[in-house]
Amino acid sequence: MTEHFASVDDYIASFPEDVRGVLEEVRRTIHDAAPDGVGEKISYGIPAVTHGRRSLVYFAGWQKHVSVYPVPEGDDAFQRDIEPYRSGKGTLKFPLSAPVPYDLIARAVGHLLAERP
């Protein structure tokens, strides 16, 4: 059975302490990279950061990794940098066994914002 969370705080609190820290830093990174006025909600059972009335980026915790969705197009350098973390067409997967490249997540958010109509 899938858990239903009332807030992003509730979602993050459901994880072990070490994963909570990573999720909080992913959350902070996304907010810092996005303009003022972003919001948050639970969508599809995971946290979504919104910009305007639309979801901009999603993030999720798993047993051995954290994920960020969707993957923006970006430039060639960005595509090279995300290649080790690409999992399928629309997911960036960051293993918890290695340092999370928060700067790369911030760059992804910047590219997602630039791709907005």
C-alpha cells in the first residue's frame, strides 16, 4: 500500500535520518536555484516544487538513492555531466553511497526554468 503524505515535511520525515538530510538538502538546493515564489506540494505521492501553477521539478527518496525528475534538455556540457546519473529518459538517480552533486541539481533546475514557455 502506498503511503499518502499531507506535506513535503511529512514525506521527508518518513525516511531514516541520513536520507532525510539528503532530501532536505535537495529541497534547499531546488528552492535556492528557483526564483522567489515557488511552492511545494505532494504530487504522484512525491514532493513537487511548483513555479506558477505548474510543477517544476519532483524529487523522491528511495532505499539506495534519491531521484530528481524530469531531466531537462540543457546544453552539451550539461548532458555530459548528467550522463552518469541518468536513469531512463526522465530521471536523474543519485546513489546515497556517494556525495550528491547538489550543484548539478541546481543546474537542472535552471535549465528547467529556461525551458518553460
